[in-house]
Amino acid sequence: MTDLQQSGSVRWAWDADGVVTVTLDDPGRTANMLNQRHYDGLNACLDDLTTRLDQLRGVVLTSAKRSFVAGPEFEPSEITPEEAAATYDLLVPLRDQARQLETLGRPVAAALNGSALGGGFEIALACHYRVGPDDDSVIWSLAETGMGIMPGGGGVVRVTRMTGIAATVLDIIGPGTAFHPRAALAAGLVDELATDVVAAARAWVLAQPDGPFVQRWERPGYRIPGGTEEPPGLAEEVRRRSAGSPVRALAAVREVAIRSASAPMDDAFEIETALFRTLLSAPEVPALSHLFFAMRTVAGTLPPTPPTARTAAAVREFPQIAANPLAAVFFAPDAPVVEITGDDVEATAFEVRAKGGIPLVVSGGTASFVQALLDAGPDPDAMAAAARRALDAGLTVDPAGADVASVLAAGYPPWTGGVLRHLAYAAPEAGPVTRA
């Protein structure tokens, strides 16, 4: 007989073998988010598991959505750094819940049925084993550095122990790499790919020996790959990669990886959280958060089915000339930015995205918005002036698409949030930046 319970966004079922399947299912949402409902539900679940620990064989953590967890429930707004910090009030409680799950003393496997970003993947890292699908559409990423911050729920600490200091800083968290399943398997971030991830995770749980169970890096004799000392040349490489940018996220990841590698686990988490909060108050964070949501907006603007109307529309393609970790989460690595003008914008935008492009809707003239920026570049002030001239001449651009295109296809500094966002804040007296 199955013992089924639910609280908040979490449903859990005990089976006859003592394996509890914990399913994340945020009610009324298309994706699971890290929010108060998640916290309350997981808290109730953990209380039940702890109370009945003598009956518990192990745990399988999965999702009822198409993705696993999409990350924190964070809405874009132009707020002060202090207000931004308050947005993450649940950070420490969620971090501590992950630690409680990790230290239950029973094997815990994550059945990653779909993509997981940021804090969502940090939950998976707190599990002892991760199973995912062999599906190229799935992405797992700790891409917070693209927002000027870094993982704050234990992600840097755990990845450092799993893969070593250098890999954490230069290959995984530092660049905010987006991993498809086979690459994640090769990097050691997941342990198995399977067709039925829940069944595979449950089989792993049942194959583990009885008795207290801990993370492999908390077992006697475990050594972090590469050791606990800073690798030669790491500081110089971090400075080189950070040159010209005011964003300190990469330097902070390096500091956390080095300091946490030799610290006890609970102290290591405090090191990470403290530096996370320091980054969260940086002046670039609101602009980078704006860029994140602009990318998400552009990636999610397609209707579920293509429009049937077909009329004339003109397109101009521009390759991505700037690598961006957030772009890799939402778009294919080589996806071009495609300006669209004409009458059939919606249908053409659908076709552009279906072919892997990034649509930018432009109207009100024949000029190319992206080309105007490229012609004025690479000086950011000259590019911003060109954008203002184009808008004053009557050009209408999709705001989210314009900011994304300015960064990816024209090389505008990402820490500004994009050229339109920069114009709005650099010269608000000049009036609106779009005429949409």
C-alpha cells in the first residue's frame, strides 16, 4: 500500500520497500519554482521523513513538470540592491533544507526528468546520485554568474568537492556553462542517463547498503580532485577573463572554491552564502537581471502553434559575436539574431525561432537597428548614441529583443542590461527609448 501525502508544492509517497518518492509539483504553474510553497512543502516532507527514519530505505526526488526546477521565483523589476537582497530571504532556509536532505543518513537520488537551472540544480547536487534523460533539449546549468551573482545554496561548495577547484572556477560555475546531459555526465555532474529516470533512481537507492549513508566527499579518505590548494595560474586566468568588466562574480567563485575546499561543510556553506550576499548588492545586478529576463521573454514569446497567415516580411541575420552564459541557457550556441520587418511579424517570428534564430521585431523604417550599433561600435557610448538616433528617427523595436540583440549580436556590454536599458537610465530626460 502506498502512503501518499502533500503539502505546498511537494507530494511524497511511501512504498512497501520504504522508498519515498518526493515529487515537486507547484500548483497552477507550468514549472516548479523555489518559493514559499516549495519551502513549506519540503519542510513538511522532511519532518515526516525524519519522524519515520527507522522505516526509511531511501528517497527519490523528482518533478511532475516537464522540467525539474526552473530556479528561484524572481520577477524582474528595477529595484535597489537592498531590495534585491531581500528577494532572496529564502536562500538560507532553502540551503539548510538541502543540507537536511543530504544528511538524512539514507541514500537520496535525484530523478532529473528535465532541465534544472540555478537553485533547482543546487537541490539536485545535494542528492547523493543524479539520473537524467539522454535528451539534447535538456539543460542543467549554474549560470548565476551571467546575472552578476553565483550559486548561494551550496552549489559552489558541492561542485568544488565533486570536480575540484580549477574545474569549478574555469569550466563549470565560473563561466556559467549550460550542460546537456552527455556533457554533464562527462563532467561528473550527473551519474547516469536513463529512459525512465525515476525507475533508475529507485533502483540505485535499493542497491545501496543498509545503514548510515553520506555524501562521498564526507567519507573518510576522500580527496578533492586536484587538492585543496589553489592551482597555479588560477588567479591570473580569473583576472584575464574578468578584464574590462566590473562584474566580480568570477573572482567570487574563485574565492569561495579556494576557501571552502578545506573548510568543514557547514562552515563552507557560510562562506559561500556570505559572498553571495556581497555580490547581490553589486550595482550591476539589476541590469544583469533585466538582461536575464529579456532573454527569457524573447525565448518564450512564440505561440504554441504557428500562425496560419503568410504575408510579406523581410529579415536580416546577424551572428552572435559575444558569448554569454545566459544565452546558452535559452538559445542554441550559434543561433543568429534575426531582425524582422513587414506585415507578417508573428508568423515570421515563429519561423525564425523554429529554425533556431533569435527574433527581433523592428518597424517604422528600413534601417537596421543591429547594423546601426555595429557601424557605431565598438565604443559603447557611440553605440548608445546610434540607438538613440534610430529611435528618434521613428524606428520601433521590441524592447526585450533589442536589449538581447545589442549584447549578443553587437557586443554591447552585458552589465548595462542592453542598450535600451542603458539609455533609459543614462539619459532618462531624453524620453522613452521605444515607441512600441
